[in-house]
Amino acid sequence: MSARKERVTLAMTNEERERLKDAAARKGVSVAEYCRAAIDREMAEDEGGDGPDAPKPYFDIEGLIALQKEAFGDRVLPTDSAEMIREAREERARHLGTL
């Protein structure tokens, strides 16, 4: 049986609320889930919580690896990403006539 949850009211500006909604959406979770995870992390830090009962990081590394496999399969990039970014920036600069 799970613990009974109680509602908490938090006053914030419209800008803060929009940022909160955007951050939760980027992570694919509800605003409530995002807030609970953030509060858990902050409280664990305040309590010096790095023991076995400390909350786990919000991100799921296994899920990220699965997403990478889904998107790229077993393909390996032909060069390192820093080199690819540098080349793309140079190409953009040439296109804009600033190089």
C-alpha cells in the first residue's frame, strides 16, 4: 500500500510556471513528477544523502541507451562528434559568407 499523498500549493510567476511545464515536458513526465523528483534530490543533498536509500538520479541511463540503440542501431559515427560540429559550423559560415 502506498503512502497517502497530500496536496501542496506553490505560488510562482507565469514565467516560472511555463519554465516548469517546459522542463517536465522535455523529460516526458508530469509537472508533479518533475517537482517531486527535484524536491527529493534537493532534500537528499541537504541531508547528505548519498547512501543506499538516497533517491536515484532522475534520468534513466538504461532508457537512454535503449533510445540510442533505437535511433542509431549499431551504427558508429565515422568521426568524433566534435569534428562533425566543427565541420558543420565551417559549412554554415561559408554559406553565410562569413568565412
